[in-house]
Amino acid sequence: MAGRINDEDVKAVRDAVPIDAVVSEYLQLRNAGGGNLKGLCPFHDEKSPSFQVSPSKGLFHCFGCQEGGDTLTFVMKVDHLSFSEAVERLAAQAGITLRYEEGGYNPSHQRGERIRLVEAHKTAAVWYAEQLATSPEAETGRLFLAERGFDQAAAVHFGVGYSPQGWDHLTRYLRGQGFTDKELLLSGLSQEGRRGPIDRFRGRLMWPIRDIGGEVVGFGARKLYEADNGPKYLNTPDTAIYKKSQVLYGIDLAKQHIAKASRAVVVEGYTDVMACHLAGVTTAIATCGTAFGGDHIKILRRLLMDNGSARVIFTFDGDAAGQKAALRAFEDDQKFAAETYIAIAPDGMDPCELRLAKGDEAVADLVEPRTPLFEFALRQIVARYDLDTPAGRAAALDEAAPVVARIKNSGAQHEVAVQLAGMLGILDTQFVVKRVAQLARWAREKGGGGGRGAGGPARGPQQPSYDNGAARPAVSGPALNLRNAVFATERELLKLALQRPELVSPAFDAYGIDEFTAEPYAAVRQTIMEAGGAEYGVQDPQEYLVRVREAAADDGVRAMVTELAVEAIMRRTVDENYAGEQLVTVRRRAVVRRLDDLQSLLTRLSQTDPAQAAAVQNEMMVLTRYERALKDEGPSAL
């Protein structure tokens, strides 16, 4: 069993890999002000970005679903890794050699399962590529690529390889690299044979499938020989690191281009992705042996940031299967804020065939938006009915009107309703327009949403609220309604203590837990104290927030700490004067509350214990003078 990773090495990994660099591998980030970045949360569906990253603090927090943490937490959550696996992955990226408390350096066979499976795939990808480049047997594969316009440089760029026809060439090679039979079977690279593991892929052209972070997690294998009785394309089975419904081929190469251009091109095959990229369409991606679905949409939405000007273009073959695939894609259209289009090449050619026949310019021209996906869907629906009869026109309207009602833009919705009337040959255009508008209204009333903003306005990070039923770790205490001025000021002071400790130290560390009236805030104050106080944040800013989060009593308090550490301070200019105002306001309110308590106690004691009443009266005099000094002198009276 692997030993515990040395604490100094964990800290080194945290410091070496910037959180914004890691997060931007999975979603597009934009400036959120105050040094923070924002994007669409990878942990829940949302239309407006509420996921914020603070590079200076090394933390992220989603103000929608309340997920938050540091770089390691993000990698653990987004890729479903254990803590040690996340540390090992980031350490490998940063070139840091880890030390282990029990037993010294961790040998490779002791690493986390996921890390081992990724390493096996990486090793296999290199080996397959070498076979394609050097093996005489692989000439068939090289010829296959050449016939489709791909030279050796193209094969290298996309990592294309070749799996030999023998039973266990790769299996024996990976065993020699230290991988166990169990790991080879779990990875899907090998399968059980009569006498032990044998290669899953034999005599095929191999495309490595990478996740959005660039790790090889699977393969797509194309049949080359007639004697091969398997399917034309064979993919890695679902494993701990590969789920075909959650990966997109080419996403590692296309992600930055998709984010920059706010455009994605969805094609059908590996060679189509290659053809598009080589033709200059570097936003092309493809599914891996499955229909384009909801999980694929989530990946693209995070890269596109779901702005209304974004575009997704689907290219499908012109045959019946291609048209069916296009209609399936339209079923998920409303999950995009982006506009969706369909492009079908002339003569039913796919992008690979089009590039071979007519060159790169023809491919680039193909993917320029042509037909909105909803228009294509409408024409497919209308074509199924006999429009020469009233019954046929009525039936076509019944099926087509809900499609038009789902169009996001209300202006476009009206215009397409008019077009639909013309397509159906219905002279009463207003009848069709009203029918569509009624369906759209019903959908909105049911919460189905016909428009881009369905679901109500998103709550921005500047105005957090926890009384709306949103899922979050439970933190006991009153609902933190920030229209309550007391809660708002306490929140600001805690944000300053976490984000700008130099502005509130050393005064803050003298504040009692009872000076924070909201129980979650009192818990955060307790946590800061147990981590060494805000003064520690002045001495070691990088380690400060790590210590505070580790000192949290439970996940709920830890989530609140992260949220307050990332949330923007409610003042454009954050300086000593602003910090002083928050310190004074929280302290004055605490003094006033104490005075009210003492007044009640004095009323009772004056009847029963005059000596004790005198002591209370004396304390009230001292507190009254202190409250007046805070009012008149401000922070200098603290």
C-alpha cells in the first residue's frame, strides 16, 4: 500500500500549478473583476456563469451549487480522483518527484488505479504510433491514411498508430513496462483469452482518444483487413477512465480554438476531424461511437460560455442515417444557448471525402453556417405528410408547431412561424403564429422554457443568498439574507480577514466568536482563530488559506470559508479605511448588544442584589464610553 505523501511535497504541488491553468483545461474563463475569473460551472448545469476562480488565492467557488476548494479539490471532483491521485497527476505536470512518508519513494505499481490506467494508455499510444511509423506490417495502415490524404506528419500530429495482428504483442510489451495483467484488463487494452490476457485491438488503425485535459483515456480502432470479423470501428469499452458518452475526439486540440472563436464544429468520424483541422477548421470534434448527447453538450457549453453569439455547426452525411442523427441532435438543441446549424456536403460527402475531392477550401466553406438546425428539423417533419389534404396539413402543423415554439429567440420564433405557414400551405398565417405563441407560453408556464433565459435570472456572485433552497452543505444557523445589514457587515469583515488579512490585523484577532451573530459566520471566525488568526495570513499568505480550510470543523464550514475567500469584496477600492469601517461597525454592534443584555440584567438585579447591580452598572459605563469612542474616533479606538 502506498505511503502518505510528504506534506511539503503537497504544498509544492499546490504552489507549482496555478489553479486558473488547471481549470481552463476544462472550461473557458473570463475576467470577473477584482482579480477573479468566471466561467460555467463544471459541476452543475447553469446558463449564467456563477463559477469563480481566484488565482491569487488558489481557490474556486461556485455560487450556484456551492462546490469549492483549491486546485487539488478541483481535480479530485472534476476527474473523480482520490487525493493522492490528484497530487500525483499535478506533480507529474509540474515535474515534481513526490516523497512518501511510509516506505520512501512510491513505486509505480503502488499508484492510484486511475493514474495507472492513464499511464498504460499513454504508453500504448506511443507504442502504437511507433508501429505505424516503422513496422512493415503497418504498410496497410499507412496506405489507408494516404488514400484519404493524410501523410506521416498528419499521423504524428493526431497520434495515429497501428495495432499488429498478433494475439498479444501489446500485452507482452506493457507487461515488460511493469503493468500487471489486472491493470491491462481494467484498462480495456487487453481482454481475457483462453490462456490469459490478449490484445483487444489487433490489425487495426488506432486513434488515441484524449480527454479535455489531454490524457489518453481510450482508443478508436478501424478495421483494415477483410479477415477481421469484428465491426468496422471498435472502441475501448467503458472503463474507470473512459465513458464514450462523456468524451469528444479532438477536444484536446480544439478546446482553445472553440473558446476563442465561440464556435464548434461537430463531425461524425476521426478522419473527418483530421480533415477539418488540416483544412484550417481547428474547432472540429467528433463523438466516439455514440450519438451526440447531453454529456457532450456540457463539455461544449463550458468552452463556449453559452453566449448568444456562439455557434455549433453539425455536419452529417446526407443519407438517412445522417438525417436521423441530425434530428437527434436537434432534440438537445435547447440545452445550448448557442445557435445551432447543420451543414451537409454536396453529393453526401463527409469532410474527409470533400477535402480529398475538392481541397481544403471546400471543407472550410462547408462548415460556414448554412441552415439553422430547427429549419432542417422542420423540413424533415413536413416532408413526412401529404400537404395536398387538409388532414395532412393539420397533422404536420401539430408536429411542427412545438418545434417552432422551442426556438430561443422570440423574434426568430415569430418569423419561422410565418415560414412554417408557407411551408404547409396554410393561408391563415396568424392562425399558425398564434398557435406557436400559445405553445411557447404554455412551455414557459410549465417551466419547460422556450426562451434563452428560461428559469429566471441567475443569482450573481455579488449578492449571495442562502434562503432559496439551493443545494449546499448544511451550515446551522439563520438564513444568511444579506439584506440584513448586520449579516452583510459581518460577511464583509470575514472576507477581508480571509482575502486581505493585512488590512484587519492585528485588531481582527481580538474579536470574539460571539461578535458574529450568524452561526455560520461564527464558525468561520472560530476556524480562522484555530488556524493561527489573520495575523498568520500576513506572515504567510500562500499557506494561510490552506490552513484555514484544513482547520474547518466540517465540509459546511469549509465551503463557507472557500466562498468568502473567493467572493468579491463589496467595494471597488479596498483599503485600510474600508477595512476600518467594517471592524468598527461589527464591534459597535457587539457593544450595543452587550449593553442591551446588561440593561436587562440590571433591571433584575436592582431588586435582588444591589452589590452585583453596581458592578453591572460600572461595566455599562465603561462600554458606553467605548461605544462613543468607536463612533467618534473610528478604528483608532479599537
